Amino acid sequence: MNIAIIPARGGSKRIPRKNIREFAGQPMIVHSIQTALKSNMFDHIIVSTDDEEIAQVARNAGAQVPFKRPAHLSDDFTGTVPVIAHAITWMTENIATVTNACCIYATAPFVIPEDLIIGHQLLVDHDADYAFSVTEYAFPIQRALKKKADGKLEMFFPEFYNTRSQDLEEGLHDAGQFYWGSAEAWLSQKPIFSSDSIPVMLPRTRVQDIDTYSDWERAEQLYYLLKR
């Protein structure tokens, strides 16, 4: 079976209660749950949380919260892969064997059902470990600059100083929205960013990281603009 897993712990620091803070008229996590439901791709939509308030919001939106996430997977240092592996293990031991699982972030209001459908198809067609959302950098990464200890600048890649921008290879980055993976890849805790992963390309207009209050404001403005 295919399952969606939405990790949503209660202890977010930079934006407290970020996962259930109101975004465009409803708790943030509800956007991810609704998209998962509309995609019709999942036998179960699971929210992995250590927080009862988040759990109740998730249940009210149509997701399942069949277990409480253990404390050792709910701190500031635990990565995504162990959390998803835990959920897959629980579901396999208590419900049915998981074939593929899609991690959808609780703060991904721009993900759409079509993205999830495409991601699953790419995962299966390419026999990949993972298929996840990416987008292109807005500027050539080979022209990136860094500040030195003396306050002056230098290029990360000075060998490209005289290369025309149109001749530089396009750089991509994680869009931070969703990660399809085979159960085997998640349980083996294979790295997501590897040559065994396939990209699901998203336009930059539907990608916004949400880590600060200014990110949040920008994301809401973009959300309403896209809706119009």
C-alpha cells in the first residue's frame, strides 16, 4: 500500500506552533492534508506528531494519527528520514505492508495533487529510491560569492569568472515540499540527495521556504496571488 506521512512535531522554535498557525484562513497543516486527500494516491494519510493539539487538528481535517511520535524522534536534531522510517515500521506491524511512502511537509501550502501523482509515477517508472520536489536556482550558483574574514568578497568558484551565464550548468535545489520513497529506501535510511533519486520539477513561483515570519508573510502573499 501507499501512504502519506506528514511529520508535524509541536516544538517549532523560529515560528512557534507553525504547523497549526493559521495560513490563508486555516491551520497550515490542513493544506497538506487536503492536497494528499485530493490526490487519491494514498491508502492512509498519517500525521506523525508528539503534540495532541496538532493531532486533533489533523484528525478534524481527515488525516489519521494512529500513534504518538516517541520523544527521541521529536527533538530539534532528529532528521526527516528516521521519522518516516518509524511511521512505516508502525504501519507495517499494525496495519499492512507499506510499498511506497510520501513524506509531505506540514508547511507546504503550494504542493498540488498533480505534483504528488507525477512524483509517484517517476518513482515507479525509474525504479528510484526517492522522487522529490526540486526547483532551479534563480541565479547561476557558479557565480556565488562569500564574505571573507576581513569583510571583503571572493567567489566560491573563481574558475567561472569569465564564463557567460548562459553557458553555465543549471543548478537545482530541494523545494522542501514532498519526498516519495520506497519503503525499503526509507527503512534503510538511504540519503535522499543521491544519484538514486529522481527530481520532480516545480516552477519557482510555487516554491517558498517558510522558516521566519518574513518568509510566512511572503508565502501568504504568493499564495493569494496564485489563487487569483
